[in-house]
Amino acid sequence: MSVEISQLNISESWKQKFSLIEKAGGPELPYIKNLEFNERIGLKFNIVAFIFGPLYYVAKGLWRQAIVYLLLSVALGFLLEALGFHEIAKAVGYFFAAIFGLRANTSYYKKIVLCQTSWV
């Protein structure tokens, strides 16, 4: 089941992002190369999600993903730190920040437009 984007009670910028996701073929983005470069960048990466990570996801109602990513990040960081891989342990935080930034737009699209509850 999906919802008409123009009828959603969300900001115009989210309506534009959701329309671009549909133009790109849905959340898997199979036709993303058909979009202009600046549209692709804005669609593939969410800078606010990168900066605020789990807090942003919780604010958007994606709390399950926030918990899983946060727990994985902390567990992997502690494991690598315990094994003596200090530099790699630091990089884990940046890696998961990138995951938050890369997955935010399509995850929110699935929740709002497709009415899919991710990671039940």
C-alpha cells in the first residue's frame, strides 16, 4: 500500500525528495542515474542524519533502525578497542554516521509513503 505524496502532511522538501525517489524507481533507486547530479547527491545523502544519527532517526519515527545501528556501532567499537585496534575503533563511528546519512531518505520514504514498518 502506498500513499499519494502530494496528500502527505510533510514539508515540501520531503515531498520533493519522495517524488525524486519515485522518479528514481522507488527505494532501491534503480534509475537514479536518470536524475541530475545535484538531485542524486541530495537524494542519496542526508547531512542532518549524518550529523545527528540515532537522534534524527528517532525524531523521524525510525527508532528501531536507530537502536540497531547504535548498538552495532557501540558493540563493534568496544570489540575493536578491546582487541587493540584503536584507530579502526574510532573509524567505526564515522562508518555508522555515513550509514545513517545514506539510508535516512529511503528509510523515511518506506515508512511514510509505503507504510512499511522497518525491522519489526
